[in-house]
Amino acid sequence: MSRVYNFSAGPAVLPEEVLKEAAEEMLDYRGCGMSVMEMSHRSKMFEQIIGEAEADIRDLMGIPDNYKVLFLQGGASLQFAMIPMNLFKNRVGDYIITGQWAKKAYQEASKYGKANAIASSADKTFSYIPDCSDLPVSPDADYVYICENNTIYGTKFKTLPNTKGKTLVADVSSCFLSEPVDVEKYGMIYGGVQKNIGPAGTVIAIIREDLITEDVLPGTPTMMQYKTHVDAGSMYNTPPCYGIYMCGKVFKWLKAKGGLEAMKAHNEKKAAVLYDFLDQSRLFKGTVVKEDRSLMNVPFVTGDEELDALFVKEAKAAGLENLKGHRTVGGMRASIYNAMPIAGVEKLVDFMSDFEAKHK
Ligand SMILES: Cc1ncc(COP(=O)(O)O)c(C=O)c1O
């Protein structure tokens, strides 16, 4: 068996220990003679799996009791519609456009009411986070929406926007559990798990209780009401059982590693290896302003498309996979989520250094 260093933006690298444990339990989960994939979601075994998963994420993030934790399906993209359908009371949402995912959420919300783009970094290809200290927040806004870490462009909000008292809703798909968060600053935090937590197919939403009501937009399908899932403990219908089981294992792995403070330190150290190299390189250049750089997604270019393509090809041959930039941006992108070991980033930097010596 040989594993590559996988820099994919998602689905992405998972901790090897977790994969091994899941492999060991594949045919016979703890003596019950079947895989978690084959098990009734109403069984005692599965109840324990989902219960522990919720308790562990609550513990890791310090989620207060007045917030619900939901395990949902439909990808992060379904939330682009569920958020306005459930949270629109005045039918007004303020969006900060820092990339494609925020823009998609904004466009979806505009189907259901008035979505306002109150700030944007589109003028410089989303290479920075706009100043959000004094935004024109709408007096009747139901919420202010951000994509906290921009997977494609490699930017991250280091300071949350001043929402002037309005509820903050954040898509944290690509920075979930990468560092401590102060949950109380948000009305809702959500993300697809396929980047930092588990296999694609599960979405985790953490929502403050007062936002979960029956007062949703007319016509909102039952499956798209948060209250449906809250009332049924994420088991209104068959949940993504195997995904939840894997998320639960990653939560335990994170706890064993020292929790989110330790993860932040690990991620900062790891990202610094790559950013320090980029800052002194004469061939490769990071594309994001320094103060807004993501710890998770690191885009870079040589400035020559053919050289970029050669780099991606040769890196792959050297066991460094999925370094091609997003199709809309080009160049390269290294996604270095929690489970990427520092040795993977060091190997990447060594490879970049050799490539530079040959091509500069
Ligand atoms: C920040 C962010 N939000 C939303 C999405 C969309 O996620 P999904 O494919 O689960 O709908 C992605 C996917 O890459 C993402 O990076």
C-alpha cells in the first residue's frame, strides 16, 4: 500500500488513523456482525454513534446549550436555499461576496427575497477580504452572511464582520474545526464535512435555538425546515449514517490531538512552511494579500500557464496529488486541511524548490 500526499480541496485527506479504524470495523462493528453502513439508523448502536458524535463536536467547539447541532444532507449548497427559507422574516439578507460560494448563496437567496451584496472583493479577483468594520447593514436585514474561508481563492476572515447587531450566518465548509471558534458570535455556522471532517454527503449545521421556528417561507418543503430535523434529532428520515460515523471518529481524533487550540497551532506551523517558501521564491507567487491568507487553502502561480501545468504533472508523478488550481482560477492550490501532516507540506516545498532551480 502506498498513500500519496493529497492536496485536494474536497473531498479531501482524512486522518490515516481514522481510516484504519474504520477499515477494521468495516465487516463487524464492535461485535454486532455488520458494518455501520448496514445498520438500522433506529438501532441502539447507531443511536450511540450519533449521540457521541454530537456530544464530541459540542465539546470540541464549546457549543452552548441554546444551539442545536444538526446532521443534514444536500451538501453545503442546499443551505444556500434553506437559510433564506428558514431565516427570512423580513425577506432581507445581507451578503458579503468574497468568492464563488458566497456569490452562489447570494444568488440563491435572491430567489426568495431581497439579497443585498453589502461588500465584495470581486474587483481584485477575490484576493482579499473587504473591510467589514462599518458596512451598510440593512436596518431590516434578517442576517448578514459570510463564507468564512474561501476555498477557491484562499482567503479567510481573520476578524468577523461588524453586523451591527444582526445575526451572523457563516459557511465554514473549508475551515471547520481548524481552530477554536466563539460560537456565540454567530446565529448559524454550517458546512459540508468533505473538507476537514469526513466523507461527502453530510452537512453539519449549528443553529441558535431562537432562529429555529415554524415561521418559514410558504411552500418550504418539510425536509428543508430546520425545525423538522431539530424535532427528530437529525433522524426525521434516514440520515447519512456512515458519514456521521466517520465524522464522529474524526471528532475523537481531534480530541486525542488536543482539540482545536492544538489543531490551530499545528495548522499555523504547517501553513507557515508553505507561505514562507512562497514569500522568498523567485518562481512561485502566492495570490492572496498576506493578512487574509487562509491556513487551509493556499493558491499560487508561476505566471506561466504551461509551467503551471508541468508543475502539476511532475508533482503528481512525485506523489503530490491534486495540486491543480480551481478551474476558474488556474495555477495551483494546495489544500492543507487538519489531516495533512507537516511532512506532506515539507515534501511539497522541497519539490517546489527543486522545480524552481530547474525552471527559474
Ligand atoms: C466554502 C464552500 N461552500 C460551499 C461549497 C459547496 O459544497 P457542496 O458541494 O457540499 O454543496 C463548497 C464546496 O467546495 C465550499 O468550498
